[in-house]
Amino acid sequence: MKDILNKIRSYEKDNFKKIYYLIFLLFGILLGILSKLFDNKSISFLDLNNFFSNMSIWLFIALSISIYSKTPKRASINVLLFFLGMTISYHLYSIIFSGFNPLNYMIGWYILTIISPLLAYICWYAKSNSYYSIIINSLILFVMISSCFSIGMWYISFRGILYTITFLATLIVLYKDIKIESISLVIGILLSFIIKLPLIGG
């Protein structure tokens, strides 16, 4: 199994320092608090409060952390710590400073946090020249298209400039080979029409 995975994307041992784990945890905490502040302030500029309530930006950040981690194991741990920091700080801030407990809303985020190490491990293999990565890239782009755009039976409509930027940034992060990315994008678009995810847009 390891030989198969190494053919998709190989890695070497790196001089990883455990303090980096703390950095990803603190990064998640900071963004969780910032997101809640945007909720409370109802910032209308570029619709920031709704944007940070949408899953697309968080999926993009997690994808970026995963892709640029040195190994798939590091990707799993880094993304898990990020989501732990983000979800717990957002939840606690809501309880302590906003005076309510959004438990039902947070359940979905906690489920995502639990499965995030597995997803991050898989996503790490997306950035490669292997045709196996087409499958991973296609699924990632499908999810991001469903999250960043409004999908109808025969149309894709823009949700806003920040969502479009997030999607374009995803293409940049995933880019490794123009042929693989083009095929993955076409498949992702087709999947977004065939299988709609109305809930993922938040």
C-alpha cells in the first residue's frame, strides 16, 4: 500500500518541530474567534459575516494546510489541530461572550473536525503528476464548486467576489499539471450538476 501511495506523491523525512503543532492550534483559535466577531458585528462589507459562516473558506484553509504539509501524517495532525482550535474557540466564545450555546449548529462542525484527519491525509496526495490525483482533485473541486457557487439545473451563478477568489485560490493550490487540473475541473463541474450539495454552502 505504501508503495502505491509513494507513486502518487512521495515524501522524505523532514526536520519537523513540534512547536508547529501549537502554531496550527493557535491559528485555528484565532480564526474561530475572528469568525464569531464577524457574526456579532454583522459586517456588510463584502458580506464578510456570511462568508466566514460559509464552509468554503474553512475547507480552503484546511486544504492549503494539508497540501503544503511535508507528509500526509503531518497533514492529518495539522488540519485536526486547526479545526479543533477553530471550532472550540468559536463555540466557547458564543457561550461566554454571546450568551447562547449553538450546539445544534456546532455538531456538523465537530463531525467535520473528527473526520478531518482522514480527509487531510487523502488531500495531501492531490498535488501530484499521477493520474490517481485526478480522482482526488475532481472530488475536491466538486465540493468547492458546490460551496462557492450556486448550482442550478443548467447554470452556475456567482455568490460573491470572495467566494470566486476562494475557488480560484483552490485551483492555484492544487495546480501541478495543466492536463490533470483541466480534466479534474471538467469532472468537478459535471459532478456539481449531477450531485447537488445545497447544505454545504451554509
